[in-house]
Amino acid sequence: MSHLRQNIITRDWVIIASDRGARPYDLPPKPRPEQAINTYEPSCPFCPGNEAMAADELARTPGQGPWRLRVIQNKYPALVPEGDRVRRVDGIYRTMTGVGRHEVIVEHPRHDLMTATLPLADLESLIMTYRGRYLEAHKDPRIESVVIFKNHGERAGTSLLHPHSQLAATPVVPNQIRIRVEEAIRYFDDTGECVFCRTLREELKDRERIVTETDHFVGFVPYAALSPYHFWIFPRRHMSSFDAINDTEVRDLARNLHEVLAKMYQGLNNPDYNYSIRSMPTRSGPTDYFHWYLTIVPRITRTAGFELGSGMFINSTSPEESAAFLRGVSLPEQDSSGA
């Protein structure tokens, strides 16, 4: 029988209706892209040797010689770095100039790899770059919020196959982030503790939805997951903003993310997914009530009329089933040297 669960962090209600959906072993097979594509694509602007096809370069790793990672301007940006932040109000109509940042992080020279199959050393470098670009965007007084995200696969919104992530820095605080902050403040006022720390403590005690544990991070399927295999990675240390992560934690996050993406790749037939880093708005300092985290949403199901009409989601796989399935996915040994 179906039942409803509430996410204490977002206040969203979710309908858990396991009888409606396919079990993990019913997922349709999906070919893995690297079996059908080349390591280099002459028409790809992200492949080595094709740098002139892309927009301006902002950074690279290493700084000299052949690159392993590049940061470039988005050639078709949603926000641009030039200009002033100007707000206009005309009655009920409100507008603002589209200033900000929209960057692309090219994760690896090889066209046929993906984040789930990157060598661990390259994933560590990627997260180091996330932190560096976050800090760089934070310096801009016009910026109110920084979102680091990845779209993997057509259903997740990607337009180029070559492995890449993006950073978008906005001149306003998006409403979804504002709501999470407001709910965190409300919980802290009521209880005197961080709702994220409390959630992590309860999940570690219950252990039914835990999938990945490393020294500094815990990965789990939320109690009120919006969709099948919806996943959160929480830092064990309380940090309001992603830029507070230290080098040791960067390397540990890479190991945790590497494991869960590999499990999804192997167990869910390389699903399309989005991941993003949810952090405090950039103008806010450290707080006792907010705790940054990384969220992964496999695009296994589609948003339909009920979700659009109600704002509620129907999850056809229970969070406990999702977590148990991912825990059971065995991974082959991989070279972590970055060669």
C-alpha cells in the first residue's frame, strides 16, 4: 500500500508507491556510450586540439603543457560577466540585468569517458577545480548564489557528450535555495540544532538507507526521496558553504562520489542523471543552521501531470529498496592513478 513521507529539510511531501514502478532488475538495458564512440572527436569543441572551437579559457590543469582539465566560458551563456547588476521595478513587473557567470569545466581530454568512469585522481582534480571556481565567483560582489552542476545524458539536459560540468553564478538567490535556508532557520529556531546534522545522525543510526561511507562523507538515499535512487552526499563536518571544504575532504568526497556514480553506472545501466552542489548564498557567512551537500538525481522516471499540477512527487521505488540495491552493486577494481 502506498504512503506519504515528508522531507524534513525541504518540507516536501512525497508519495511512496512501490507497486506502481519497476524493480531495479526491470530497468531496460541501455548501451554504454563509450562502447560506440571514439576517444577523440574532430567536431567536438572540448577535445584536445579543438580548443579554438570553444569560448575563452579561464583555467587549466596542469597550468603548462597538455591539459587534463580545462575551464572555459560557456559559448552560449545564460549569464554574462560584463555589466552592472541593475534591478528595475515597473508596477508588478520586475527585471534584472543578466549579469553573472556561466562556465564549463571540461573534465578530461578523452571524449569517451564520463564522470562515473574517470580515474580517481582526475575526479579529485575536478572537485578541487569546483572549489577554486566557487571561490573565484564568490569574489564578485554582483553574485548572490553559485550553483555547480552536471547534466549527464539527453534526459538530463546535456547537449555535448564529452565529459563536462558547469558553474552558474546568479545575481539573485534562487527561490529553491532561499526556501531551504528559511526552513533550516525555522528548524534551528525550534530545536537549536542543524536539521542537516540531525538528518545525518538519524540516517547513520538507522543505517537502512546508507550506501557509501568514507572518512569525511556519507552517501544515502533520503527518507522521502523524490524519485528512484535520488541520492544525497553529506559532509560529516558541519559546513555552511562548499568553499569551506579542505584538501583532505576534497579527496574523500572524490572517493565517495566515485563509488556511488560507479554503482549507478553498473547497476542502473548508465542512467541519465543530474548532480548539483547545494550551498549557502555567497553573501552569507558561516552559520549554525545550514549544511552544504551534493545531490544526485537519476532521470529514470519522467515528471508528469500530477507532479506539475500538485508540486508533489510519486516515487515508485522505496528509498530502502533503492539503497539496498545500490549497496549490492559490486564494482571492479579500477586504476586510480589518472593514467
